[in-house]
Amino acid sequence: MEYKVNNEEMRYLVKDVFDLETQWKDIDRFSELSTDDALAILSESGRIASEVMAPLNFSGDTEGCRLENGIVKVPSGFQEAFKLITEGGWLGFSGNPEFDGQGMPKSLGCLVEEMFWAANTSLYLYGTLTVGAAMCIEEHGTPEQKNLYLPRLYSGKWTGAMALTESHAGTDLGIMRTKALEQSDGTYSISGQKIFITSGEHELAENIVHLTLARLPDAPAGSKGISLFIVPKYLPRDDGSPGDRNNWFSSSLESKMGVKGSATSVINYDGATGFLLGSENGGLLSMFTMMNYERLSVGLQGLGAIDVAYQLSAAYAKDRVQGRSPSGPKNPEEVADSLLVHPDVRRMLLTQRAYAEACRAFGVYVGHQLDRATHLKDQKSKRISELLTPVVKAFFTDKGFECAVMGQQVLGGHGYIKDWGLEQIVRDARIGQIYEGTNGVQANDLVSRKIVRDGGVTMREFIAEMRSADLSSDYEQNFSEQCDLLLDLTDHIVNQAEQDPEFPGSISVDYLDLVGHVVCAWCWALMASNASGDDFGRAKTITAKFFYERLLPRSLGLAENIRATSNVAMQMPAELF
Ligand SMILES: Cc1cc2nc3c(=O)[nH]c(=O)nc-3n(C[C@H](O)[C@H](O)[C@H](O)COP(=O)(O)OP(=O)(O)OC[C@H]3O[C@@H](n4cnc5c(N)ncnc54)[C@H](O)[C@@H]3O)c2cc1C
């Protein structure tokens, strides 16, 4: 597959739109980092994405993973490519340098991750779980656990996996059954079965570190009775080298719609040795460190899907000739004009592009809020990043799937045929809406936990923050009206939730979509305000206009849904379904 990173776009975001170099001056760890350094790093990650990862995307999908005698074989080329990624330090990109991480800002990390997701989603899945596991151990581990696991995870010598789901317990982890029994030496014996475990077993690394949720015998029922354990494939010896094989095995691989190069295992724990991470019964809360990282990362997977779908479908549309322009032939010497003359094809291409560029800026903004929250302990940034995490996860992956299908549509019948790649992008993008907490669950998190619980205070704070930016006058008025709409609906939801506990869940998906559109409108206003008169700037100005004219009005329909609902869906008696 062909995949290219637009370096001009990187410069534009890093320098012109967010002026990150100036922002980084406030944060000790990044104060020496310049725009040029940042762009050199992004150019190198772009090279890895296009030259190392993208060429294996289609072959990895065709070949898939195989389970042979308990060992999972990954597609050809993945081993070598993963080695190059890890040797370049890319897994430890934003990791703590005290433990051999690279110590780079998350605002840049978001751009790097998007490239890796876009180039090869299956391959990058082995990496993202590793980073999430490391972050969880860094936050909740003992000094010994951090010293043992973090350098090995950040270097990619060992990889990570997240073992939560059981066949009867997905969203509702409170009913999971995997058991943990304390042993006389202070370790725990873990027994049970987990399903759907991404990167649970493979041969890319010398050890695989499962972060596994299990229940102690005397634990309270529900989510308050779950503990978190580090359950490595090989038990580390005193010197840290992998020792005895632990007692868990991959009994089968899931047969999936997409991400076929990513090994998704059923894992059986038969009295496997686990090490408690964090406190007994505090496991679900600790796991949220990993889940929140993964949610942001999965959002970037969605963004990667939009970008690569756009790149492939735009290239095809320029090349393919079919029919004539409605305003007369544009290429009379050819038998037909290119697809680009058709307004509907342009609608599809610009929809993809407008969401991709807005979400990219949105991701950089959230990454920077996380940097401020982590390194400056800025509480406002922490609140805003928590508020926006479910929006990034669900909005980006919803648009990822919508735009992948749109890219496929641009190719007509060829989009349905394997050779052109779009059908794989559609299949791979779909999982982003489902794992890491379905998008319906993200929307509930936004509305019930982030809006209703604090009476809309953080959302009001965030809207004030967006309004304080210096925006181009072309969009100021329209954007301000969108903020009024969002404020009004936020108050409406807070009020309605008091009267009807089922109301938040009935409008949460619409509300999240609306928030995503308003934040994208802000990003487009910021980007248009910084657009110059050259071709790059002209394209930005036109795409901003397209977003405001053709995509932002979706918010009005969403607002009507939220206001008009009488919660009619709940009126249907269960027996009539
Ligand atoms: C390819 C793949 C990779 C995966 N990787 C991992 C992994 O690495 N580790 C891991 O632990 N898990 C993993 N999962 C599991 C994934 O996170 C779950 O499938 C997902 O969280 C949903 O759980 P479920 O499938 O049990 O669906 P259910 O929880 O049964 O949900 C079914 C439907 O009901 C809705 N629903 C359920 N409860 C609620 C609620 N309270 N409010 C509103 N709606 C609700 C959901 O939104 C969904 O639409 C993976 C899954 C797949 C397919």
C-alpha cells in the first residue's frame, strides 16, 4: 500500500497553528525542543510508516495470523518491521526517560501514532498495547516493578497485552470470574479464561506481559472487587531475563472481519503466576490508566483510517476518467474527464479531508492538554483531557469508518475488490468503533460521567477556553453560535437527567457527535486563521469553508434529536422486540 505523510501539514500544525515550541518552553522536559527538531522526528516516523509499515499492510491482511502448537505466527515481514520500530525507540516515544523512554511530548506522539495506525493498523496494535501496559505500570507499579518492566516495554524487547474481556463479561467487567488466589510467597495464582486478547500471544518479543483483571476470593461483588495483576509469559529471573514459562496459553485465535495481521487470542490461565499491580480490589480503577491511553490511541487509529482512505481515493479519482463535467468537458482530448469533475465525488473527497485535518488538529490539542496535565499538574488541562478522551475515541473512529466507506465509494466497484485496498481499510476501521469500550459506552461516559455528574461545569470551562482563542472573523460568528448551541444543550441534558435517568443514554451518541463537530469547527477556525495565500493555504481555506458549509450543519440535526426526544425508544415493551 502507498502511504505518504504530508510534511507541510506537520509544519503547519506544529508551528503555525499551535506554536508548540513556545508552548513547550513552559514544560521543563520539553523546553529545549525546537520546531525543527520536532519536524525532523516527524519526518523520520513518516519514513518508517511509509517505507517499513505500509508495504506490509495488504500482505499482512491476506496472510493473517496462525496458531500452530500453541504458538502464534504473525504475517511475514512483521517480525523485522517490529524490530525496526522498537529499535528506533518509537514505542517509548512519550515514555519516562528515567526508564529508557524518549520523553517526547504527547502532542507530537499523537502525530506519530496516527502515521503508524494509517500505515498498518494490525502491526501497530502490537505496539500500542505495549505502551498502554507500560503507562499503567508506571502509574501503579512498585519501584521494583517499574525497574523490571518499563525499560523492557519501552524498548519493545517485551510487549504488553490487556486481558479484561471474558465470554460473558465485556462492557460489564463487574461480572467477570477469573480468579486470583494469594500464594505463600506473595504472588497470586490466576485461573480463568479471557477472550479477544489483542497481542495476547505472538513471537515478536522475548516476553509478553499481560495486565490481567481477576477477582480475589473474599472480594466484594461487582466492579469494586476486581484486582489487577502482571502475568508475564515467562517469569522474570532475578536478573530480569525471562525464566520459566508461565501457565497461560493461547487456546485459539479469533476469526475476525479485519485487523487480520493482529493476533487476537483466547487465553486460558491455569494457575498462572501473577504479581499484584496497585492495590487489592482497586484493579479496575488502575486499569483505567491503560484504557484511557488506549482510547486516545484508538481514536488516532480512526484518524489514520480517514487519512489513508482519503489518500487512496483522491489518487484514484485524479486518475480514473469517467463521464463529463456537468459544465462541459474539462479534458476534451481524452475520452472522458477525471472523476474529480463530479461534484458528488468532490463531496466525498472533501468530507474525508475535512474530518482528517480537523481531527488531526484536535488530537494535537488533546495531546498538549495531556502534556500539561502530566508535567505541569495543570488541573484544568487534566479536566479537559478527561472530558475529551471519549470524544476522541468515538468521534474519530466513527468518522474513520464513515470516511473509509466514503473512500471505497469513490472507487465504485473497484472499492469492493481486494486489489485496491479500500475494502481492507473499511474492515480494519470497523473495530475502532467496538473495542476499548464501544462507542455507545464512550458516549455514556461523556454524558453521564463527564457532563451530568459535574452539572456541565467542565464543558462550560472548555467552551470558554475555545472562545478565548483568536479566530478568523470569517468563522467567529458561526463558531460562537455553535458554542451557544452546545451550552444550551448541555444545560438541557443536565436538567432532563434529573427527571429521567434513562434520558442521558437515549441522546448520548448524538451529543458526542455534536461535541465532535463543534471542536472540529474550532480547529478549522484556528487553521483558517493561520492560512497563508500559497496553494497549501488556499486548500486550507477552501476545506475550512467546506466544513462550515457542508458538515457543521449536521450539528443542527443532532440538536433537534436531543431536544425533541420523548425517549420514545424506551416506550416499546420488551416483548414487542
Ligand atoms: C478484535 C478485537 C480485539 C479486542 N481486544 C481486546 C483486548 O485486547 N483486551 C480485552 O480485554 N478486550 C478486547 N476486546 C473486547 C472488546 O473490548 C469488547 O468486545 C467490547 O468492549 C464490548 O464488549 P462485548 O463484546 O462483550 O459487548 P457487550 O458488552 O455485550 O455489548 C453489546 C452491545 O450492548 C451495548 N452495551 C452494553 N452495555 C451497555 C451499557 N451499560 N450502556 C449502554 N450500552 C451498553 C454495547 O455498546 C454494545 O453495542 C477486543 C474485541 C475485539 C473484537
